[in-house]
Amino acid sequence: MFLPKYPDNPTPPPAHNTHTVADQVPARRSAPQISVSTGAVAAVLVGGVVLTALLAAVAGTAVSVAVAAVVLRSLLRDQHRR
């Protein structure tokens, strides 16, 4: 009942590949299509401007704190010498 059916005249598979290079079609890979909207470009530009402004603000704050520290150190040293 559940016995497999075999073909009447089985043919063995070929021992080697008989295709030549001319038979094969060269595979062409297409690059994926990426669509960039103007809104995405604007968002990236605005984000870059904001991050640059924040970095400049942090750098300016660090410089001003360093200058204030040097001035205070100088004033305190002069006061201790007297």
C-alpha cells in the first residue's frame, strides 16, 4: 500500500556537468534602489547644525570655565602671599 514506485527504466545522473561557459547567462546584480526624500535630507542637515552648535557651546563653556579657574587661582595666590 505505501510502497514507493520506482521508474521502469532509471537513468543515472550524469557524472560531470556538460554545460559550457557559453551556455551560462552572466548573472547581473542590480543595486538596490534607495530613494531619499528631501525631508530626510533636511532632517539630517538640521540635526548636523544643531549638534555642531551644541558642540561649539560646550567648547565655549569649557574655555570660559578654564579661564575663570586660572583667574581665580591667580587672585587666590596673590591673596595668600600678602
